Amino acid sequence: MPLKLPNIIGHRGAAAYAPENTLESIQTAADMGCKWVELDVKLSKDSVPMIFHDDDLDRTTNGHGPFAEKKFEDLRDLEAGSWFADGFAGIKIPTLEEAIEVILQRDLGVNLEIKPCPGREVETAEAMLDVLSQIWDDRDRLLISSFSHVSMETSMDMANDWYRGLLLDTEPMENWKELADYLNASTINIDGRTATRELIDDIMDTERQILAYTINDPQLARTLRQWGVDALFTDDPDTVTEDMFKAH
Ligand code: G3P
Ligand code: MG
């Protein structure tokens, strides 16, 4: 059974409107009508799964240096909102558990992208799935993905029946079909900004759903829809909308 996906998935919540990967960003995506959000998961030094994108703290917090070197308590002391806008000052990096709480409250589906700090590919998947196994039971509203094949393999071993999406980089690896078969991936998640029609045709031939990141340009969104992409990750759900998939 293919996963039932909306056409639009809020990227890192609604990253154009609120600081990415925060509870406020998830709430904003829900307020803007998103049915699903995408979030990045990595581990604190003491192995708490948290929602964060970069390997370093500098861009999106008032901290410095590698995320991987900070324990949960240190990460909690950081401020993750004012880099985006003063009105968001004081907000914190959320744990996976806190993010899932909001997702459940707002009745959303979620694509959890495992984004391990270097060398923690197995542990990140394990810790994420441990938490999830205690608080999540809706198979139809969860997609697990990663650029890390090791994290994907760990997910397959630990939670085989949860949907998996194989993330392809801007330059897709040559053996993506074999890998998708091996990982039993239900979806292929491509870089829609650089993807060719040929790649999309090739994926369609494998009868997998196609998701494209990160599309904030409505013209590109229309082109990808015409080429057969099923769902788009967007920072800007006001500009790239479900209506585009209804229009002919
Ligand atoms: O999962 C889709 C997209 O989020 C992948 O790229 O770097 O934004 O996590 P990135
Ligand atoms: Mg991501």
C-alpha cells in the first residue's frame, strides 16, 4: 500500500515563517494548513534525540561549534529563535518527544529525516526509534528518511514496517535503484531544484512515490507536478500550495 501523502509538506515546519525545526515552526505550518511536516533529527552528546538541522550551532542558535559536543542540558541553555526574528527570542531547540507531542496535538503527519552527526549514524536511528516506539503508533502518518544509508539500514532492521524514503542528493548516486530495493523504500526524495525529467521518469518506472525538496518557487512547483512528483517540501506553504496540484 502506498503511503497516503499530502502534496505539500512543511519543510522544517514552516521555515520561511518561523525559526526552522522548532515547536513554533510546527505550529505555524499547522496554522498555515499543512497536513504534514518534515523535521531533522540528531542526537545530543548524551544521546537525547532532538530536532536540529546543522552539524554546527552557529547559524540557528546563540551557541558555537559542533552540536555533537553538547549535552542535552547545554543545548537547552541555548536560544534558537532570535537569529530568525526578535519576536521569536527565547525559544529552545526541541526534543523529538516534544515535537511529536505537538504533531499529535495538531493531528499532523511527519517525515522524520535522520540527520546524524558524523559517526553517529546507527545510534541516532536507534535512539529516534526507541522514543518513537513509545509514543507513535500511526504507521500511515510517518515517513522515515535519511541521506545516511547506515541510518536507513538501522531503521529497516528496527522498524521494518514503518515507511522509509530514500533521500537522493543533488547528484544522485548511480545505484539508487538497488539501494531503494535493498532498503525497501516506499518513496524517493529528490532535490527538486536540480532534478531532471529523466530521473523522475526513472523513479516513476520503479512505481515509488516521489517527493521533492525544497521548493519555494511556484513555477518550479508546477513543473515538478507536471513531471509526476507526488509531494513537495516547502519552506513557504503560502506560496507553494495544495491548490497547485488541483489546477490543470
Ligand atoms: O528531507 C528533505 C530535505 O529536508 C533534505 O535536505 O538539508 O533540508 O535536510 P535538508
Ligand atoms: Mg531535512
